Amino acid sequence: MKDRDSNFSDRLSTAAKAKQALIEKARAKALADDPGAAERRAARAAIEKARDERAAQRKLEKQAEQVRLAAEREAAEIARIAALKAEEERLAAEVIEKAEREARLEAEQKAARDARYAARKQRKR
């Protein structure tokens, strides 16, 4: 039983070594004097460079968009604050106007009351 296990593990390791040797041989052959390999490597490098440039461009555009959105948010906040301030001023003006109206009305009512009182005093004399 032990012989069979060791023989099996030996066969597995031998097969793995043979497979690795074939891979190394193919790699060495591919890198050797293949005239198209240099062109393919150059093309891959150009593609990778273009991809990196596009990624950098997207990153810059994203940052610019974030800056633009932040500026828009800031402008909207300033506009909102200005609108609130204008509304507060309008309400304050309304309160002042109402107080002035009530004061005028009170003065008119007092004048009418005083006139009635004076007329009553005049009739009694």
C-alpha cells in the first residue's frame, strides 16, 4: 500500500515538473525571436498608457464636477439665506405697518370718543 502511494505521489510530482518545464520552454520560445512579439508588447504598452491617461482624465473631471457641485450648493445656501432674510424683513415691515395702523385707529377712535364727550358736555350746558 505504501509503495503505491509513494509511486503515485512520485508520478504526480514528475508530471508537475514536466508540465512546468514545458511552460518554461514555451515562454522562452515566445520571448525569443518572434518579430510580432515586440509589436504586440508595444501595442499593449500604448493601450495601457492610453487607459491610464483616460483614467487620469476621468479623475480630473470627477474632481472638477465635485468642485462645481460644491459651488452650486454654496450658491444655493447663500440664496436660501438671502430669501430667509428678505422674508424676515418683509414680516418685520408688516408688523411695523400693522402697529402703525392700530396706533392710527386708536388715535382716530380716541378723537371720536373725545368729540362725542365734548358734544355731550356741550348739550348738557
